[in-house]
Amino acid sequence: MQNLALIKLGGSVITFKDQVLKANTEAIDGISKALAGLDVPIIVVHGGGSFGHYWSVKYDMHTKPDAYDPHGVSVVHESMITLNQIIVNSMIKSGMNPYSIAPPAFTTGHKAIPSKVKQLYVMAKSKVTPVTFGDVVHVEGSKYSILSGDALMSILARVLRPSKVVFATNVDGIYKDMETKELVGELKLSKAGLVEFSKVAGADVTGGMQRKVKEAFKIASLGLDVMLVNGLKPDRISQAVTGKLEMGTIVKGRR
């Protein structure tokens, strides 16, 4: 396990998902300030929200490799570059040293290039913060595929084994009950490492959160704890990284 914080910024935090191509600059700036105050190597992954996700739906693009509309491939990718630039520029203003990196720089299709992934950690240790993102990636021939930010978290965690893994979403964590907002404080893997994601520990896990929990369990199976926190309250991200988390859900790594 390495002294490294791997942090995912969900699309629901950094954009307004009900407004096309609308970044939540207030949330982004708050997160940038919080991250700037951390004294630990950081790698940031972010989702697409109302940028890449909006266009991938419009062009009917999925994680399954296929010969998708070439124009759609271009539009989805460029929308992610646009969102990435908003985030990177916010980090620069906060005093950080972000370095934008598209997934093909360290992956081939949906598989890691270990030497390139390890290079991200070397950069992070030198006080330059790699910032990557979910994107549409070339697989082979005329086939492309959506590689989500959540999937990137698993890819990076498997190679780097970071000491802190944080998913920042637009809710406080995983709820036992959506109406009462009672949180599941801690989840543990079963011996088989399997979980029915729609009903994990009696919790309400659907939609986008279901995908995050699925990846969180993959990462936990590596023996790493994973924290799900509210990114709209940036201090929660800081607390998760510094080991002082007051509110959120921890998926315990299998020991």
C-alpha cells in the first residue's frame, strides 16, 4: 500500500446533470481549495455529468466496444476535455499543480498499462497532481467504448494500491433508508466477495450509486478501504484523506 490518495469526483458533484454542459463551478472551486490543503500525493479522476454523459447518451454509446458514430466519438471526447479544463484551471487558481491526462495515456482499451500507471504515482509524489477522466476510448479497428471514471478507479487502484480511496458523490454515502437518510456507516465484503448491489446490507443502492458501489467492492476485494462521501461538502473529502471522516460510508477492504 502506497501513501497516495485516489479521489473520484462524481459527475453529479462537478456538473448540474439536469442542465446540458453546465459545470458546478462553485463545487469545483470548493473541492480544489480542499485538495490544495492536503499534504499527500493525489491522483484525481472525474466523471462526465452533463458533459460526456449527456453526449454519450445522445449518441447511444456504451461500455461495450462497437463501431459507434465517429462524430459522436469526437463530440464525447471533446466535451470531456472541456470539463477537464474547467476543473484543472480551478485547481491552478487554488495553488495546485494539476496535470491533465486522458485515459489512453495509461490504458489500452479497458486494461492498464502498468508502467504508465505507476508513472502517475511518481508524478503525484513530485507534487504534480494527475487529473484524468471517464472518456470514450479506442479499442480496435473502428470500435470504441466508454471507459467510465468509476472503472478507472478500479484500474488505478489495482496497480497502485493507494492508502486512501475516495468516491465523492452528491449524497452523504449509502443510505439504509432514503426517506430517513439513515446512513450505512460501514460495509464489509462477504467471504465470496459477492453482493447484490440493489440491496446491499439493506441499503438503497440504485442508478449511478450502484455503479460506484460495484467498483468500490472490486477495490475492497484488493484489501483497500473505500470511502463514499458527499463531495458537495469538500471538508468531507479532506476528512476522508486525513483519516478523520465524520460522515460517509466506508467499504472495508478484505484483509
